[in-house]
Amino acid sequence: MPEKNKINYIALIAGLLMIVISVLNYLMNDDFVSLGIFVFTGLGFLLIGIKSKFNEAKAIRINKYARTFFFAAIVMVLYWLAVAKFHLF
């Protein structure tokens, strides 16, 4: 595990940028799919960025939450591919 109380600024900035860019994209294009994908991915990166600020038990729980957000984003991408690109539904 990384040093205690050391924030991963790269993951934190990447998460914030993903969320801000997806909100701006939604406001300009009304694109719900990319909003959901990038907000969930951004939240995952935010959680990874701050998990070292907590004790080990909470850091493990935060890591599980981040994985859940990444999984939700992957499910949204797969659904978007199935509906929009391959016209399966």
C-alpha cells in the first residue's frame, strides 16, 4: 500500500477532468451515455486518488467501490455498443 496520507494527485486530477468534461459534453450535446460512462469512471479515479487518506480497512472498501464504478462504466459501454452500433435491441 502506498504511503499513508499521500494523495494520488494524478488519479484525482484525471477523475475531476473526466467529470467536468463529461458534464460540459452533456450540456453541449445532450449525450447521456458519455455522461454516465465518464462520471462513473471519474468517480472511480477520485476514489483511487483519496483512498490512501483512510485506514487500511476503509481503503479496501474504497477500492471495492472504485472497482464497482469502473464495472458500471464498462456495462454502460457494452450496452451502448450493443444498442447504438450493433442494433441488437
